[in-house]
Amino acid sequence: MIVGCKYTCNIQTHWLILLISVVTIFSSVEINAQDTSNEEVKRLQRAIFVFNFAQQVSWSNIEEHQSFKIGVLGPDRTILDLQAMANKRKIHNKDVEVVRFQTVKGLKDIQLLYVNHKYNYGIHYILSKITGKNILLVSEDYNFNASMINMVNVGDSFEYEINANRMKNEGFTMANSLKTHAITSSEKWKHLYKKTEKTLTKVQKDKTEKEAIIKDREEQIQYQKEKITDHLEEIGTKDSQINRRNKKIESLYTKSEIQQKKYEEKVEIEGELEKSIQEQIAFIKAQEEKIRQSREEIERQNQFLAEQKRKIKDQENILDVQASEINVQKKLNILLIILVILTIGVSFFIYRNYKAKKRFTEELREKNLAIYNQSLELEAKNKELEQFAYIASHDLQEPLNTISSFIGLMDEDYGDSFDDVGKESMAFIKDASIRMKKLIDALLEYSRLGRSKEYSMVDCNIVIQELKSDLKNIIEKTDAEIKVENLPEVKGSEMELRLLFQNLISNGIKFRETNVSPKIEISFTQKEDPKNVHKGFWQFSVKDNGIGIPKEHQERIFAIFQRLHSRDKYEGTGIGLAHCKKIVEAHGGEIWLTSEEKKGSTFYFTIPFH
């Protein structure tokens, strides 16, 4: 019965665990099945949209190409859906080829280019590279009228808008059906974005509810597992007790049988012993006679042994001489073997070093080649950055200045003719142009940072004193308090280090609660490399009592043009901390922060020893 109980309990436990696993699997399948199905439908719709666009647009030189080529920019999985569609459909009666491009520079020999906004490719840069190449640009989720044909996600499908002027300038002709279903105004475009935003909010809400259901089910499963574990432990304890009891019973039964058997054998053994004693007495007497005869034989054997010992002694002397000779020969053989092994080991070591040196030389050559290629790529990127800075400082500012001038003239000459809405619109345009100019100036300044490598010894105390003088008005206006330790001299660019301290102090004063006087503390510590006393760095800290930064936003605040608050609440372009990061890294250091909401922030940065 004990064995049967144990077997039954184990079967019940097995089925209970199996049932919990099945419930968990079906719960996961139920939650994820709908999302997977919707995503696959959208992927198929995206590919169909792209093929339909291509079919309803005419190329002037389409007959010159053997096949119709579609390019996909970046690591986008849409290329798989387009390739699958290419196996089923043709465009303008031509086979379709789908190719991937990682960079905009490599675009060539294609009729249509697809790009998704989530991979951060600049749409204006793309347009500048494909202008005049008869390439149709189809984008997804970019701004209104930014592309040629632009798709936008709306619920479980897509809508699209067409920049007719740009397509006409590039020589494309569209079918009327393509124009009929396109979005024709920015207001509709904004309405679609709002609709998409509502849909996204609902999806996120459903996801939150599903996650709560999953969490409840996981807690129930965990509770059942704990109950099963307790039950198994209880069954194991009872099985151990039953096994000990059975062993004890078997031991008692065995002892009883042994005692009964010993009593029966004892009587029989006593009779046998008496008979055996009589036989042994007779045997002893016969043995005594044999012993006497044996003694005589032993005497004779002793004499023979004495003679044999003498002969053995002579043989031992001969063997000693031979053993001595053998030992000498054995030592010589061992020395020879050792010499051979050492020779082989040294040869192997030399050969292995040769192979390692050859491999290291090859790896060094490959790494030097890679470094050379990287230096060429870096040089090319620096040239692009310089060209961009030139465009920002001249080509972009020139039309912006023209716009600002005409806004001023219109406001001066026709300002009284506008109604309240017109005047308000003019004010908005003027503020936007001023803000655009500030952004371009900030971007230009950002591109110039880190170029200066003419470093000198900079006294940080003098830099802070000069900054206090420059910021005197804002310090007195906000009743700010700045505490500074006796800071060290560091080697670097005085202008860039001044901008670094200025941005951190200005942020500490600007980002504060209303009616709170800013308090800023600037200190430093000296840290050395334990492996090299000549290497180390200064670690500076700038602490404030401002509004603090949420933990989820602390990583992106160092990115360019990243803002956490509206311009109405806190002014600025959002590039100050990006300047700080670029300055510190140009000096070979690092920058980070610790912050807590409504309790302030502490920014840390390092500058290596000179």
C-alpha cells in the first residue's frame, strides 16, 4: 500500500505541473496572436502600396532598363516583403529587383527609393543626392510635403500625400487615380497624425491591461508551484519515515530467525565437537611421530642450505659488480633522453614563437590597414561637416535673413492693414525666424567645437571669476549663490572650458522652481592611475538645487537639440549640454550626472592631467 500511494502521488503531481505549463503557453499565445497578425497585415500592405505607386507613375526612360529596381535605405526589414512581392508581380511589364543601400552616397541605378523615418535619414539630404537622377522617392512617416510620395501609419493601414510640384520638376507623370486618393492639405495630414496618436494610446492601454492579466496569471502559477513544492516535500518526509520503519521491522525479524537457528545448531555442534576432540587426539599422536622424522630431515636440509648460502654469496658479489655497471649505463641513457627532449622542446618553442610572430605581424598589418581606412573615412566626414558648417553659416542664413527682413518691412508697411489674426500670425512668423537663426548659430558653434588643439594651462579660478562678472545681472536678479573651491590649473582650450562652465552654471540658475534662489557648488577631486603615477585626471562637479532630471531622460539630455520642457517655461535651444559633452570628450574626458526630481542635479566631468 505504501508503494501504491507513492506512485499515485507522483502521477498527480506530474499532471498538475503539466496542466500549469499548458495554461501558461495558451495564455501567451492568446495575448500575442492578435499583435502578430496585425503586424504581418501592415507589412503586406506596405509592400502593396509601394508597388502600386510605381505602377501608377511614368518614367521617361523606363524602356532603357532591362528590369525595374527598387532600393531600400538602411537596415529595414521591408526589403524582405518587397522581395517576396517581386516574385509575384511586375512593374511596367518588367521584372522587379530589390536592393539595399546603407548610405545615401551609394544610391545609383534604381528607379524607386523607399526610406522609413525611424532610421533617421535626412530627407533633404536624400533629395539633394537623387535630384536629376530620375529616382522616385517614397518615404514613410516624414513631415508633410517633405518627400515626393509620403506614407503615414493610420491604425491598421496607411494614407499618403503627394508633392506634385517636386514630382513634376523631376519629370514624373502620375495617374489620376493616384492623385484622387492622396491627402491634399496639411490640415488633413495633422488630423491623421492625431488619429494615429489616439490609436497608439488605445493600443498602449490594451497592452497595459494584458500585461496586468499576465502578471496575475504568473502570480497564480507561482502560488500553485509553491503549493506543489510543499506537497512534494511532505510526501518525501512521509516516505522517509515509512522506509525507516520497514527497515526496523526487517531487522527485528532477521534477528529472531538467527537466534532460533543458533539454538538448534548449538546442540548439534556440541555432539560434533566431542567426536572431533577424540579424532584430534589420535591425529596428534600420529603427527608427533611425523614431526620427529621431519626434524631429522630438517637437519639434513640445513647442511644443504649452508652450502647453498655460500654459493649464493659468491653469486651476489658477481651481481653487485654487474649492477654497478648497469647503473652507470642507465644514467648515461637518461641524460641522453633528457638532452633529446630539451632539444625537441626548444625547437618547438622557437617554431611556435615564429608562428605567433608571423600571425601577430599579419594581424598588425590588417589593423594598420583598418586604421588607415578609418582615418580616410574620418577625414571625409570632417570635410562633410565643414561643408555643412559652411552651408549653415551662409546658404541657410542668407534666405533666413531675407525672410526676417521682409517680415519687418511687411510689419512696418502693412501692419495696420492686418486684422488681429494676421498680426498674431506675423508675430509667430517673426519669433520662428528668430528662433531658427539661434538654432543655426548654435549648430554652427557646435560644429566648430573640438577643432582647436592648441592647448595651454588654464586657471579655472580665473575662468569662474570672469563668468561671475559676465553673469552678474542674472545672478543679482535671481539672488543666486555660487560657492567655488580653490580649483586647479588644467591644460586645455580656455575658450571651450569657459563655455563648459558657463553652460553648467547657467543651467543651474535657469532650471529652478519659482521663488527658489539658485545655489551652485563647484568642487573637484584628483584621481590617479594606480598603474602609472604620471597618469590621472581632475574630476570636477557642479551641483545645483534646481528642478532635477527624471532618470528616464538622463541619457538623452546630452544629445543635440534635446529639450525636456516647453520654450514657454524655459528658454533655450537645447544644445548647451551637447556643447559640454563635445568639449569634455575633445579634452579626453567624460561627462555624466546624478539627479533627483525637485532635489537638484550634480554634473561630473573629467579632464586628464597635462
